[in-house]
Amino acid sequence: MRYRRVPLGGEVESDLLISTDRHTVKPWFQGKIPFAFDLPEIQNSEFSLLGGRMTYLGQTPGAHLIYDVRKHHISVFVFQEQSLRARLDENSLSPKKLSFNMETWSQGGLRYFVIGDASAADISSLAKLFKTSAS
């Protein structure tokens, strides 16, 4: 397990946890964000967990998880759903505006965003793993 300081924008920095072990990454978020979430088992998949860090959408804290698939990075963001309702509308969720593939859904009071330059099929596959682990 390693840490690295990375800029979040402006003068704000965050610790980036570099670890491929979900049993290290998940507990690292405890006490840093006001909710818990499950990480999928990816051993028998094409995805690799690279690590995670805290992130913010406005003033709302969340988790940013980084995965790798065929030399593409995929970001998974997790936030409390109720904290985001006033910040998001359907127009802000259009992946075509971003030139990335994205899937988002709400489950168990959490809002998930899976986004990256990987194929739409890869984004969907990783999202499915998260949906299964959270149910």
C-alpha cells in the first residue's frame, strides 16, 4: 500500500491510495466519507483495481476508485444520493458532452458514476459488477 499527494484543483490536495487489494481500499475510506459502500470481487474479471482517493462534487464528499482494463483507466465515483439531488439534472449526465462513456445509477441510497475512455461494453461490465456487489 502506498500513498501519493495529488492535486484536486486549486490549492486542495488529496491522498491517493495506491493498492490493488479491495480489502485495503474499502477500509481506507472509513471515517473519511460519511457512508460505506461495497467493492466488487474482480479476481475473475478483466479489471484491475489501481487504488482510490477522496473526491468532492461541490461540497459533497465521495469516493473515487480507479480501475484498469486493457490499458484504459476507468473511474468509479460514489456519493450519497440525497446530497447530489440539487446538484445534478438529466442534462448534466450526458456522456456525449464529455466524449467519454459513462453509466450512472442509484442504489441503496448511493449514486454511482462509472466513466472512462474505455469501450461502452467495458463501462457496462464494471457497472454490472458494482450493481451485483451492492445488492
